[in-house]
Amino acid sequence: MPLSRAEHEDYYLGYANSVLWPMLHGRVDLLDVSSGQRATYEAVNRRLAKLARPHLRDTDILWIHDYHLIPLAAALRELGVTNPIGFFLHTPFPDAGSVQALSHSDSFLRWFAAYDLVGLQTSRDVARFLDAFRSAGAAQLISGRCIRWQDEIIRVGSFPIGIDADGFRDMAEDAIRTQTPPLSSHRLMIGVDRLDYTKGIPNRLRGFQTYLRDHPAEEDRIAFVQIAPPTREDVGAYMDVRRELEQLSGEVNGEFSDIGYVPVQYIHRAVARSAISGLLRRADIALITPLNDGMNLVAKEFVAAQDPEDPGVLVLSKFAGAAEQLEGGAVLINPHDPASVADGIRKAARMPVGERRQRHEQMYDILRQSNGDWWADSYLRALEASAVIRISNLAS
Ligand code: ADQ
């Protein structure tokens, strides 16, 4: 469905990416609530519902994804659609205070009531989701997955998104066969993210800077490759983080570069998926430090890509959704504290191979058990069960 220029500005750049995205990540300081944007957001969802309506068959199950489309189920219900409709939010669900920062927080919460099941990434998100309704008043908790709010029943569950771990490992193995190895003789540390202020890339550089200051010896040197392609560049907050990152990487390189050693390589463009898989495989450390992240698939892809005999170490923010599943195997850090990031890097760089293998095996088992197919199947089964309850309630 093509968007007009005005819709692109008010719906996509505006309401979705300058209001909902920062709010969902708890960055209410960045909220840009201009008049008209929310009306366009709802209007685009209504238009999409009208466009989809004639294509729906009675037996269809609808699964709607992410924050651009939260009111879509309500718009479909207005058109008389009674099919099971599920929703999955890829971002975190924020604390109740952030939701209240929206000038229309009740309408935001009500959008979720049109779904048979709301899927979130972690149990922490589910707890926050239920809390947002409780804080909005007149809510009655029916169970840990179901709440009655202003005469609406809302069902929610945690369904951590998975990847095809074996497929990614195969791709990484193929990639290193064909890729030219990097020239650097230093240990390789990698970061791969869209250049988004939620990903904590400047914080990670400050952490690396602290590490380099504390470990001046040549044998402790690590070459850090950060791949961060542009995203949503028309939104002001994204221009700011780009400038900050460029300045910081220059600063770190100025302070620590030596003949034959450049500490930071910052690549500000898209890199092919297979090339990324090869780099992840070669890396000794992945430094993944979001300030807040729904899941973070790169963390899982890094684990999948490793050689099980000589695996690298995942240094992971405790604020990534992936930390809930991988806390036993990853080195968890606080991305706000450069000393914690530096300590994580040091631990990873010195970890003996036995411990690396054991941590990797534990994480790889989890990735295999909760892979992409498991995620979709378990969500869709739960959605069908929820829809049966709604339809039988309607009938009685
Ligand atoms: P994203 O914020 O985009 O996704 P993430 O999960 O890390 O974050 O990455 C998505 C995919 O993009 C990964 O497969 C990764 O390999 C790829 N990617 C990242 N940087 C890339 C680059 N420089 N070049 C090429 N590919 C790159 C949102 C949420 C996350 C959640 C996912 C899935 O913000 O928290 O994990 O959805 O639910």
C-alpha cells in the first residue's frame, strides 16, 4: 500500500518512529508529539484494513506485526472481521510511566483489546504490559496472562523470537571458505546494528575506550569492527547519534592507533548477510550493548555462527531481550557504565577455551530448542486457543 508524502512524514517518520519507537524504548525525552500525527497513524491503519478486508476468507488467521500497525485489528473489527487476530510486538514493552507520557495513553492501550492474543518478547515485557493496564485504572488481573480492563479482556504472552541456528551456522561456515581473512593479527571484536540510538553504540565505544586505557599492553590489543548501516536518517535523533559515533570513533583511534593497529573500524553502510555471518564466525568477541532492545537477533546469530571447538564470547547488555534466555552463557554487562563494558571485554578476552565451549554449548542448545519455527508454531497455537475462548464467549 503506497503512502503519500504527507503519510510518510506523519505516519512513518512521525507517529511510528518519533513517538511510538522512543516511547516503547522508554526514551520519553525524545517524544515528538505534534498534532495530527496520531490521526494520520490511525487513518493509515484504517485504509490498510479496508484494502485487506476483501481478501480475507472465513478460515484465515491474521498475525499482525509491530508498532506501525497496532490499531489494525481495531480497524478490521470495525469492518466486521471476526477471524482470529494476533499481534506481535518486536520492541520491548515500556514501563507504565512511559505509556502515560502519551497524551492519549488510554486509546493506545485500547488498541490491544481488539486482538485475541498479544505476543511480547520476554516475561519482563509481559509484566510491564499488565502493569500499564493496572496503572491506567479499573483493571482486574485474571491471571498472569490475562487482564480485564474497562470491560475488555486482553490476553498476552511471552514468545521470544528465534532464529534458524543451524541454517545460520551453515551460512557462516560457507562464508569463511570464500571470504578473505582480515589482515589484522589482533583479536577481533564485532558489533552489528542498525545505527539506532537504542542500540547503545556510543556507550560501547566509551566502554572500549575504558578497556584500552586500562590495558595498554600490546598483547591485550583488540581490533573492534562496528557495522552500523544508516536507518531512519530523516529523524533528528538518528542524525545526532551518527555525529556522536563518528566523533567518538575518531577520538578513540586518535588516542590508541599505532603502526599496524587501528582500534576501531566503523562501517556506515549495509553489508551482505553472508559476509556478516562470516565476520561473526571469525570474531573472538561480540559486543552487543543496547540500552533497550526487544530481543536482539545479532546476539543469537553470533552464537549460531561460532565454531563449537573454539567459540567466541558474547558480551551482552542485560537490557537486551536475549539476556533472559542467554544469561547463563553470555557475559552480561550494564551498557550505561563504561567500567562494566570494559570489564565484560576483559573477561571475554581472557576466558579459557573450556569455559568458552561450555557457555557456547549451553546457548546453542537454547537457540535450537527455541528456533524460528518453534516461535511461530507456539505463538499460532496459543492464538488459536485464545480465539476459541473469545468465539465461545460471544456465542454464550
Ligand atoms: P532490529 O532493531 O532491527 O529488530 P536486530 O534483532 O538486532 O534488531 O536485527 C535484525 C536483523 O538485521 C538481524 O538479522 C541482523 O543480522 C540484521 N542486521 C543488523 N545490522 C545489519 C547490518 N549492518 N547489515 C545487514 N544486516 C544487519 C527489531 C527489534 C529487535 C528484535 C527484532 C526481531 O528492535 O529487538 O530482535 O526486531 O524481533
